[in-house]
Amino acid sequence: MERIKLGEICEIVSGSTPKTDITEYWDGNIDWITPAELTDETYIIRESQRKITHTAVQNTGLRPFPKDTVILSSRAPIGKVAIAGKEMYCNQGFKNLICSDRIDHRYLYWYLKGHTDYLNALGRGATFKEISKKIVENIEIPLPSLDEQMKCSNILKKCWDLILVHKKQIELYDKLVKARFVEMFGDPIINEKRWKRVVMGDICEIGSSKRIFEKEYVASGVPFYRTKEIVELSRGCEISTELYITRERFEELKEKYGVPVENDLLISAVGTIGIIWVVDGKQDFYFKDGNLIKIDASTAFDSLYMKYLLEKLIENYKNKMSTGTAYSALTISGLKEMVAYDVPISLQKRFAAFAQQVERLKSTTKKSLAKLQTLQKSLMQQYFIQPK
């Protein structure tokens, strides 16, 4: 298959930023985009968050790019991509590709989207990486006939649409469970159902782990979890364990102090605060003190109910702590002092049964999503020969 440099089939243009201290240049009705507005799910972008005026265009010589231009972020970060849904302007964080009649703009979009790592490898610069206009011009891509390009683009778009549908479905499942929680128990911050107030420290055993020192890490053994792993597990993701302790050390901790068991809750306490994983009991592990707080499973409450309750309580805690001053951590004492409600265990169990049913549906959707993502990756490898 013929390989062609992008500079031979596209005109590559950059953007710029009108002076921000000249008020006459801003809050107009002309679209002007920045890399921050593009996400991994952006396909066609039709409107910008910030707008510029005709005065800004006239006085600064900004050049627009036409509809169907492939927009490529060239720094901070490199590799975000979208298709312009109308004539637009942009800042200097882009190298935009105006396609000739030799290349389908959608084909180029999918090629660039599938080669983010390659584009980042081309970045140059000491302070931050950037790809220049010349670098983009010299990128070689496989170029089949236009009919073949459009065929590839149509298939990849259909696959992508299905991926987005599955992602949206997973989001809706999460919203459904949260809505059911509020329907059954009300908003725990407002307590409009007037449940009896209780303090978390009175109904839960709340603590952390014993200190594990860096010298105790080994190459293999019992997994040692930090915030990173708990966040991934809470999202149902496969994790790649990086740290371990010996089986002997784990058994010592288990005998002297106890270790996490099924239905315990682990809560991220620093960095990404308030992510909760209900321990599934599938394998032994230990966890990092300070980073994570543990709530012991109990017959006094259902763990799934407690998970959703705590998510709301901790979100309220973060909002209060960030008013005027930045919060840095969730503490054991802070968690113990949170006010919860005395809800009948039978009602908690009813909610948990509903949440588990939805979780099974979500798990099935996630498996289908993973298959679609694998298919898309395979199709991209098939259609686009990897760069040399």
C-alpha cells in the first residue's frame, strides 16, 4: 500500500491566541477552541467554550480552518483529535490538517486517534513536549483508495458508536442505583425522612493497617494495595499489582491484627478521596496505612448500603472542607464523627439486592464493551500499518 507524507495531502495550519487583556477581543460569537475542550470521546466539535469577536479576527490576523478540518493537539497534551463541524479558530496548541481531495477526513481522524503513543514519541522540547508543523508534515500514513478509506471510516465509526452506547449504559446503571438509594432513604445530608441520627464511630469499626516499610516489599507474594489499586478495583478494572509482601509477613499480620475480609470497605483517604471498594474476598492482600481507611464488615449494616451512604457523606465532607481551604485527606477521626442514620437492616438488604442485580447487568455490559474495544483496536491494526 502506498505511504504518503501528510504534508503532501494536507495543508497544516496552526492557531494563535488574541491578547487576553484586550476585552474587545473576547465574549463574541466566533468559535475559538483549546485542547482542554477535546476529550477521548470527541468526534465532531461544533462549538467552543470561549468565543472571540470580529475585532479580534481583524486586528490579529487569525486564520480560520474550514469544516471537516482534522484538529490535532500538538502540546499539553499531544494527540487529542477531533473533526471541525464548522469553520472555526483555535489557539496555538493545535496543528490542524485541512484535507485535500486525496484523503477522507474521517480516515485521517481514525488514523491519528489510533496512534497517540506514536505522536507523543515524536514530541520535542525540554520543558514540555510538542510536535512542530514540520514533524506533522513528515508523518507517513498508508493511503488506500478513497473508496477503501471511506469503508474503513464507516466501520470504525459504527464500532465507536456502539462503544459510546455501552459507556453511556454503564453510567445510567450507576445513576439508577444512586436514584434508588435516594428514593428509599432520602438524601442523607438533608434527612427528609427523619431517620434517627447515629455517629459512624458508634456503628462501625473504623481503622487502617499496620505500617509496612519499603524494605519489606518483595518481588512476589501477597499483593499490597494502595489508593491506585483500590480505585481500579472499585471501577471493576483489572489491576496490575506492583507491590507485594511475603506470605510469612501477611500471616503474622493476620494473626496479630487481622486483615481485610469479604464485605469490609476500603476507602481512599488521600489524593483521590472517597473512592470505596467492597472487599470481594477473592484473594488475600494487605493495604497501605494512611492511604486507605478500613471499615469492618458487620451484621449491623449491609456493606453495599454503607458504600452508597458513605459516598454521599464523604462528598459532603469534601465540599465543606474545600470551602475557603483545600482539603488534603480523609481522616479516621473525621470519618468516625460523620453523622449517619439508623435505617432498618431489612431495608438496607432490599436496597443491596437491587444494587447487586444492577451490578450484574453492568458487569455484562462491561464485558461487551471490552470486546468492542478489542475489536476496534484489531480493526485499526488491520487498516493502518504501524509507522516505521
